[in-house]
Amino acid sequence: MASIRSFSLVLLAGPAVYAVQMLVFLLRFGWIDAGTVLQGLIFVPAGWLMALPVAFFLSQLPVRSQRLWLWGFSAVALPVSLAGMVMGGLLGPLGVIAYGVLPMLAATTAGYVLIRLVSRT
């Protein structure tokens, strides 16, 4: 059951990140053209890659309260990752993926390690 939830999280994260980024562009510039919509598709695989470490670490935590703490770490990293994607867009697709995925990977890894250390004491 947990693997189905993890797969669903990863699968839905890509389109969700894409929708959020298109909303950001719309709010920022007041309009979206076809080029922006097509170029913005790079946010879908970036969203999938952002969700992978979250899903993996969630599957490794057996206690519900631990998983909630990990969600908290991920929630803190999400705005940083989304902003990193936008700024990374100036460097092309690799920048979008790197600057979007790395903050989420760092936050979820740090959160997982801290949760495991605290739960052992």
C-alpha cells in the first residue's frame, strides 16, 4: 500500500509543479504564451525528480509522526525548490532540474537523518 502512495506522490508531483510554475508566470507577467507553456514542460520531470527523495524517505519511516516531520521538512524546502527552478531556467533544462531538485534532496535527506537520530534516543 505504501508503494502505491509513493508512486502516486511522484506521479502527481510533476504536473502539480508544472501547474504551480505556470501560475507563477501568469501572476508575474499577466499572460502566458504558447512558448512559455511548451518550455515549461521541463517542470514536469523536475517535479518527478523532486518527489523521488520525498517518496523514498517516507517509505523508510515506520511511524506516522516521523512521516509528518518529514513532510514538514519537505514543505520548508518546496518554495526554495520552486524558486530555484525559475532561476535555474536561465541556465536551461539542466539548471531547472539541478536548482529544483537539489534543495529538496538536501532538505529531505537532512530531515530523514535528524528524524532517525532523534528517534534513536
